[in-house]
Amino acid sequence: MAIMIKTPQEIEKMRRSGQVVREVLEHVRKFVKPGASTQDLEDAAAEKMKELGAKPAFKGYRGYPCVLCTSVNDEVVHGIPSTKRMLKDGDIVSIDTGVIIDGFYGDSATTIAVGSKVPAKTRKLLEVTEASLESGIQAIRPGATLGDVGAAVQEVVEAGGFSVVRDFVGHGIGTRLHEDPQVPNYGQRGQGQKLREGMVIAIEPMVNAGRPDVQVLSDGWTAVTQDGSLSAHFEHTVAVTAEGAEILTQ
């Protein structure tokens, strides 16, 4: 596999893309409330990208129709925004988006609790998934392996009593949304591709409250848990530096 090593100038451009992705997600967060539709979130994101002079990374990618993926409750990833999908108090919604600026991509996701009636077990799912992402990022440094990163994610998830989705993984990112290498959220320490300074990867644990198995619905995009359990998704674009990791979408 051809892994692209980024120059400091290229990482600087990716930092800009990453910051814009973060601004878009923070903007969309304000619209997440009971009674909002997932299309309302899509419209807010599209408007913000335009305002910030960013090109959406997802819209048109392999035919995907929107700038956001909005995955509610048992939807794992790639949920398509719709005027018919209304958010209810107690739901969770994963919002995944990316932008292109100056030819470089940024990609990030977060899962947000809707309203005030979210059960404690659901909140724990969100906390553990976010903590697993942080654990994966802390494992990054030159000479570490992708197995080290995956194991760091998996250990946190399974210690919390949840399961890691294996059908979808993180990825390299740069002048394309998906570059080599693939970045699994599970693995064995010391195994797999070694990390090098200048690599940029998107780490994105998708974590199910029940079993790890997923299926894709008839729309060809929306992946759901097979057992109907809830699923959470957090993602950052991260550069490998001499010191360790720099989160570009912080």
C-alpha cells in the first residue's frame, strides 16, 4: 500500500480543514434538539460550510447525496438526512462530516444526546466511545503500530461492556478522503503497519451497546446494528508527529 507522508506545509493545510470541520460540527450541535429533523442539521451544516468557504467532502462521494451523515439510535454510520426523520427526547444522533479546503480533507464525527431524557446506560455508551478514541490517539507515535492503536480502542470499549464494529474502520486521509492505510478499531499490540512521522489518519471507533454485527439497509448507505442495540461514533483526523499525535479536528 502507498502511504502518503505529509510535509509540514501539507499538515498546516489539513489543520485548516480540520478546524473548519470542528466549527461545522459545533454549529450543527446547536440544532440538535427534540423536534428537529435530521434535514435541519444537514441544512445548518451546508450553510456553515458555504460561509466558511469549504467544499463538502461527502456530497457526491460515491454518489452520497448529503454533506452530513446523521445516524440515529441503532444506526451505526452513513444515515442519510431526511425531513421525515425527527429527533426525539432520549435519542442519540451521530453526526459525521468532512470538508475540502485547498485540496486537503478534514473528517470528524461526534455523537450527541438529544434532550434531557437520555438513560444513564446510553450516556455511558457515549462516554466510553469517546474515551476509546482518546485512548487510540494516545497510542500514536512514530514506531507504534496500527495494532497498538486498535488494541487501545478495543480495550476501553470492551472494559466498558460494549462491542467494537469490525465492518467499518478508520483510514488514512489527505488529498483524498480515504487513503491507505486502513485503521481498525481492534487489533493486537505490535501488529500491523508501523506509524511514521507525517502520516495523517482518521481514527473513528463505532461502538455498539450490544453485539458488533451490522447490516446495510435497502438505501445502500445506512448501516444499522443487527440486534437493534444503540451505536455511537466519534472520529478525529490525527497527524503523527515526532512528539506523538496532533489532533487536527480538535
